[in-house]
Amino acid sequence: MLLMAIARTGQRYERSQYFEFMKKHMDLYIREEGSIRGYSLEEYNLDQINQGKNLFQLIEATGEVRYEKAAHLLAAQLISQPRTSEGGFWHKKVYPFQMWLDGLYMASPFLAQYAKVFGRSDLLDEVAHQLLLIERKTRDPRTGLLYHGWDESKEQEWSDPVTGLSPHFWSRAMGWYAMALVDCLEFFPNDHPKRGTIIGIFERMCHALCRVQDKESGLWFQVLDQGYRKGNYLEASGSSMFVYALAKGLRFRYLERGFHSAALRGYKGIIDRFVEEDKSGVHLHQICHGAGLSKDRDGSFAYYVQEQIVSDVQMGVAPFLLASLEIEQLEAMEEDVN
């Protein structure tokens, strides 16, 4: 994700060395015959798909067949990915019958772009199915927010025995999903029968996010609906992801103009509260180092707020860079209109 953010920055500012930086690091893994060092299709791990998004820029820029072969390999994993009874991708083979919001970002934009680049319109139908299914399974009708994960089997320690849902709304999980929606939509043609529905659930979700946006700072909390509950805190990666999704949604006109102030307030909050500049460079603070769902990660409020808070890790810096680029483009578009 950070390599993608760097490469996009290079495109925006016409700095070819940023693309070369991304290519150099991708080439450590993509072999001449198109295999991927350290990758195993049979793991069926959606997290392994995310870095494949960089392949499309490499294909376009170089025309090298090895990048195409690597993309075909990752697509083959998704086509044969183990699924729930309604066809939802398991997050990993070792997490049977579980769908996590995280996985929608890892896999869906890759598959949507793959479908467009290689003329596989059937795979756009698959992307739409994944996006809509998890929203239907994880959305809370009272708040409009989405729970982090859903276990169809209802066997996991963290899952509700009736609904199969995890117990809380984790900021970065919803951030992943918000980014997945807006990134996938870029590759849907105007006449795709599910495009309007996806835009609709995206806007509905953005309304829910704006309702839990902190009025004072413009930011979002680690546990979204718990505000200033003891231990909860304003968190950088989720806030950056929401700003990215809002700004890109406005730029592509998936969202109405009423969301403009929420995007700008969110970005200002990130700059004011999380960003620091010193002699060594620019730093981003208040990033949740990581969170998940497992036997030892029960999805409780106490669990999410006790995870380590760090600075300058890729999981926060990458969405901050992407959000910055989107805000710049949105503001440039506004200036052109005015």
C-alpha cells in the first residue's frame, strides 16, 4: 500500500524516481517467469493480494509479460478462494467461514482493475457481490456502521452466537471498506447493474461516518461509536482512510457536495493533531499498530484500545499520503470550477 502511495505521488508530481522506487521493491518478488517469491496460492490469504495492485502500473509502463503472469496468478487465487454459503470470500483459509472488512480492500480493487484490464466483466459481477454481501451481513441498522468481522459458522470466540458478528466498530476496518468501495467504483462502467447500488451504500455509509466524526477535531475514534469513553482515542489511520474515501467520492461525484466540509475538517484534524515536522522530516503519530480477530483478539472495546499506538508505520503513512493526494486533487478541481 505504501509503494502504491509513493508511485501515485510520483504520477501526481511527475517524479519518475518514485515509480522506480516502487518497481525496485516489486522486482524483489516478481520473478522472470511471473511467479512471486514467498507467495503460496494455497494459503488463500486475501492479505497477499493487496500488493498486486502495483502490477497494473508496471504492466502499463513496461509491457513486461512477467507482471501480467503475476496478476493472473493472484486472480486465480480469488477465483478459487474458499467461500461462505452465499459466496463470500473467506478472509484466509485458516479463518474458515469468516469475512472481515479488511479483506474487501485487500482483494476487491485488485479484482476490479484486473477485470477491466483483461476484459473479464464477469469478475466485476464478483466484486459487486463481495462488496454488497459483507455490507448486508455486517451493517448495524441503528448506527449505519459496519462491524469488523462476521463468522457464518458462529464458532469463533469473538462472534455473537446469534448473529456471528464481532462486537464493535473498529475505525481502520471501516476505513478499509470505505476505501474498497471508492477504489472499486473507478473500474465499474456506468451501465453495470450494481454500480448505482454500490454508490448508494457508499453514500449511506458516509452519512454514518459523519455522524460519529468528532465535532471538535474533525477526526474519528479508534472505536467509532464510543467517543471519549475512557481508553478510546482519536486514531490516524482510520481518519486518513475516511478522508481519502470522502475526498475521492467527491472528486468522482459519487457523493453530494454536502460531504465536502467533513472531508476538509478531517484532513485539517490530521494535520493539526497527528502530523509533526522536525529536522528528520515529517512524522505521523497516533496510529494503531494492528488489530484482528482470533482466540486472543476478542474484538472487545478493551482489546481495541489496548493495542499498541505507534508513529510513522506504513499502515498509517500510506493512507495519509493517499488522503493528501485526494485532498489536493479535490481542491484543484474546486479551483477550476470557481
